[in-house]
Amino acid sequence: MKATKNYRIMNKIINTSHNELSPVEYGRLVGAWEWGGSFAEIGRQFGIPKETVRDAINRYIKTNSPLPSMRKGAQKKISIEQETHLRLAIRRNQVNNYTDNWKAAVTSGLEVSLATYRKCIKEMGFQQCKITEVPLLTDVQKKKRLFWCMRNSRDKATN
């Protein structure tokens, strides 16, 4: 009788969003397999498909790591040189809005959509804001300030 079949898995892997399993969860799968569990048994106990368990174990056997290889993802649409050019152009013309800066960038040879341009600008840390004028003080506010200054200057002079 094998003692390795008498293992217990304390927590199920809860993966309701169908995202990639974490490295810890992959390690738990490998640990359960090394203790002698079958793919179906491990899948039932962890609450994941047996195919996922099988793929992780096969990857572990081939590469000595149960983790999937890193995915490339989509290539950046704006290169580092173009990003630097955009950063300098925005710093030179801070008054322009996104659309004006994007039009200037397109005429200089950058071929990206306005949405991609805005995303890149946001990733660089720039924000668009509305320039507003600060209103001047009204006559009532001027009188209140003058009264406060005169009252406080007398208090300090007597101390």
C-alpha cells in the first residue's frame, strides 16, 4: 500500500476568471503530481480541468518548470526614438492640445491613430488640462484684505 496516495490538498485553486494560474498554483500542481496523484485526481481536488494539470506536468517534465513561457504580446506602435521626439515636441509646445500635437506628429512622419497617440502620451505621464484665468479680486475682497492686514499689523506692533 502506497503512502503517497494519502495526501490531502487543503485549498482548492479558485480560478473563476479563467486567467493564467499563478506560479504558486503551478507549483502546487507539480507537488501533488510528485506525491503520486493522477491528472484527473489532481484536477478534481484543485477544481481545474485535468488537461490544465497534464499540460503543466508535461511542461515541467520537458523544461523543469511548470510555468508557461512568456508571451511576446503586441509590439509597441511607437518606438523609443519616436517617443523621445514626442516628449520633446510636447515640452516645446505646451499650450497645444492633444489633437494639435498629434497632427504635428503625423505631418512629421509618425503613423499612428489619435487613440494610440493619447495612450502613449498618458503612459509618458502627460495630462491634458484646461488653462483658466485666475479672476482678479473684487472691491469687497480688497477691503477685507486691507482690513485684515491693518488689524494684524497693529497686533504685532504692540507685542
